[in-house]
Amino acid sequence: MRRRDFLKAGLVGTASLLGAGALGPGEGGAAPAAKRLTKPIRIGGQAVMSGPLGGYGQFMRMGAQLAVEEINRAGGILGAKIEIEFRDEELKPDVAVRNARYFVDVWKADFLIGIDSSSVALAVGAIMPQLDRVLVVTHAATEKLNEQLVFKQGIRQVFRISVPVYQDGILSAMIARDFPVRTWATISPDYEYGHTSWKMFRETLKRFRPDVEFVAESFAKFGTVDFGPHISKVMAVRPEAIFSTEWGGEAVALVKQAKLFGVFQNTKAWMCGMGAAMDVLEGLGKDYPEGAWVSCRYWFQYPNTAENRRFVSRFRERWQKYPHYVSETSYSAVYALKGAVEKSGSIETAAVAKALEGMTLTTPAGKRHIRAEDHQAVYEVPWGRITHDRNYPFPILTDLRVVPADQYYRHPPFA
């Protein structure tokens, strides 16, 4: 166990501020007698910060930094200020593992957050018992993280604050079942996330719509610039609808090229699970086809709560941008750690992990409940259709479809 010197001081109040919301005893549990921390709390973050997907890391850092600045201005966590450092994971498991070891062994981080890639999350998650730090994943979507690493293998140091691939693969099918289309094809990334999303989508949609057919699939390697061969392959069989989980700059390139190939004139529906990410919206601008169905892991206009409105306002004031979904998830991850440290009165890994288990948080994205069994945060994120509104410098969503999370999140024991 790691040990820090504590100075006793007073009592923790019945509610600890959670940015735009609050974590109270009814949500996080009763707090113990307060202890004053004598050293800064260090959080090591990593994300993809270079290349065509580098915008994700920049937006993730912005969200975490905003939370750190707010908390430090308010006096820190039990009197301790937060220090944060971000590193580029490069979407490479070996690089991310080195980053994690650097943060813990050299920089002496107390907690770890971030991670964009599914394979990276699995690699870093696997070494967390050795590093013995709480890791809060803020983006990587693989269901293997919560279902296998945490629930089945018992790695209790790993948590995820963001909605997993259930949003992309299962909820998408629940929305698509009402579409007047029968034939589907996909153009998606050729790695864990792309294949799993498509598999979940097919299996779920087939249960609702036995009449549908999946007529073509084309998986693009990471870093693909020319999507022409992939578009030609799937359009050769004339599908009525396209499902995609391309993201970041690759999603922008795919949509622009699909427009040139006439895909949107020759299909009835386009679905992209990460199509509402801020970098995609900004990257496509007026080129984004009206009516495309898209989602993400947080939408800045949902829910319409005071907490969310304040977060968006603070983020825009600080960074002169609207928040990306990874901005919200990293922001909420920092506040979740704050709540857990205050609840447990400790920065010890076991104590903080126990405090996070079963915790309910009020966050900009709404109420999040962290399941004790698999350490997955549960909350709703809408799907919607692209529309162009002159009040915003990028496309926004209309016709939001929100489904209660318990209807599409898979549940333990994960048969």
C-alpha cells in the first residue's frame, strides 16, 4: 500500500462539489472524518495527441484541465492541489504501457485517466494490478474492458466513465429498426472497435428485424486516407443503408469522399456512432449531409440541465470552443476521483476503488451510476440527425432519440 502523511482537520461536509453538480451522501455514501492531504495529487493522462485523430487528445486534455483548475481554485481535494500531465498514447499499446509506467514509477502519479484506443485500454488495464493505481478510462469503448478485465478477471483498479460500444452497436440497432430499409453495409475501422460494433449491430438489428440483410462490409486500416476502394466495394451491391464507426479525421475523409461518390443520393440512411464528435462536426461543416444519423459519448445540448449548461459555458469561456465528448468524460473523470478521495478520506488505491464502486454522480452528461460489478459508468447519450443551424458554427443534432440505458447496456454476468 502507498502511504501519505495526513493531518486531521474537521469533518467532510455532507456534499462535495462536483463541478456543475454535486456528489452527496445519498449518491456517494457518507464521508468519513476528513483528513488533510499534505502532498499534491498527481493525475497522469494519456490520449492520441498527434496525427489525424490528434484532436481527441487535445479536447480530452482541455476537459481534464478545466476540472483541475476549478478544483484547485476551490481549495483542492482535502486541501491538496491537483497536478496533471498528458502524454501521447499514439494509439499504440506498447507506447501507452510505457506512458503508464512512466506516470507511476517516475512521475509518481496517484491516478491515471484517458485512453482512446480499445487495444490500448486492454493493454494498460492488464498491468494495473502491478502498477496498483486507479485507472479511469474516458473514451476507449471495448466491452472487453468492463466485461472481461474487470468482471471476469477481477482487475479492480480499472473503471470507465464513458459509454462503451453498446452505444455504437446496440443502441444504433434499436434506432435503425424503425428505418424503412432492408439491406445494410458497413465501412468501419479494421480493428477491435470497428469489428465489435458491426457485430453487435448485426446481431441486435436481426433480433428486431429478421427481414434485414447485411450485404457488404469493408474494413479500413488505421490511417486510411483514400476510402474510394471501400466505398466502391460496398456500393457495388447497392445497399439501402450504411453503418460506420469511423471517427476523427478518418470519419471526415470518409464522408467527404462518400459525397463525391454519390452515396448519400443513392442510400436511404447513414449511421455513424462517432459522427457527432466535435472534431467531425467542425471538420465537415457545411459538407455534412443533412439527415445523417449520428451519436457520440456526450452531446453538449443533452441533457438540458443547469449542470450541463454551466459546463458548456465554462468550457467555452476557457477554451473558446464547444466541448467535445472526450472533454466532458475527462472532466467528469477528474471530479469522480475527487468525490472518491473525499468519500474515502484517502488516496490509497483500494480505498478509492471501493469508494467509486456503486457511486452515483451528477455530471454534465447527467446522472452517472458506476456499477460495482464491472466498474462501468451507466448513463444515456442520444442519437440524432444532422441539421444545419445558423446559430452554430458547425452542424448540430435534431430529432434526438434517447433510450434508457438499462435497455441497451449489457449487464453482468455477461453470458
